Amino acid sequence: DFVLFFFFDYSFLAWSSFFSLAAYVRSVVGTNLSRRHYADLRFEVIEEASEAKIRSEAAWPEVTDFDRLQTMFLALSPRGLFGPSTPEDCLYHGLAEAMHLYEEADEASRIGVVFYDAPAVEQALAGQPLRLHYRSPPGGSGDLRAIRAVLSEELLNAGLVAIPVPGMDAVDVSLVWQRRLSDEFWYD
């Protein structure tokens, strides 16, 4: 049922807080919904999910695990690790964006990339660890153990713990996904 899909899709976007209401509305307008049906969905579904999210935020701590994650990403660049602090839709695009940042950096300072994707956020919203992936790009100067050590150290400095994932170039981070909605969320 489209309305059910619409609600769950928007609920994920609202709770992940990576998409503004305006962006979501633009994507829905591009579907075959009539303006009236769309308006009904907006007020009955979008507002419901948004209001629930706002009520929840009032009880959050001043500094959330997401804030700590952002602190960690800011600390990585000076240490030679590059990656977007927000997820891409899939690992392929996450790696591509991380590589773009890596290639723009001074060659002497680069050791690797770190990234995550929207499915990792879905897992975190469901109470599972957030999986961060890391790589040493072709021709890169960093070995994977050194990259993981820097990543683990900066996560710890930010108040989070890295758990190595056996057989993968990844670490799991146990956290509570709490990203606040921005003011722009309410404007469309």
C-alpha cells in the first residue's frame, strides 16, 4: 500500500534527520499523487512523524552520540583520514564521496578514507551498531591496521568505542542515533 510505504519511508527520513521536509516534499510531488491526495498525506503522515520526532528530541541529552560522531569526523582529516560525515545512499557512493575528499587533500597527509551509508543508519535506528568502513586507496600510504588504529583512537577521543568487524575493513560503533532536525526542516 503506497500510503503505508510513504509513512515508513518518511519516518526513516525524519528520524535519521538527513533530509529536510522540503526535499522530501519535492520528491513526493514528483510522483503520480494528485495535489489533494498529496496534501492529505502531508498533514496526516508527514506532520505526525515530524511532531513525534520533535517531542522525542526534548528529552535528549545536550550532546548526543551523533554529535560525538561528527566530532570524530572533524578530527580525522588532520590525521590523514577523509570521508563524509553524513551517509550516502549505498557503500559505493559512500566510497566515491570519501575518495573525492581524499583526492582533494594534500597528497603527503593522506592515509585513507572512512565512510558509512544509509542502511547503516537504518541499523543504528533499530538499535544495532553503526558500521563505519575504511579503505586505503590504491597508491595510498596507509596500511589498514594504522587506519583502523587512528579511527579507533578518534572515536574513543569523541566518547565512542570502535569494535573491529572480523573479516571486514570496518568497525561497529554502538551508539544511540539521535540527530536533531534543523529549522529548515519546517520550511517548504
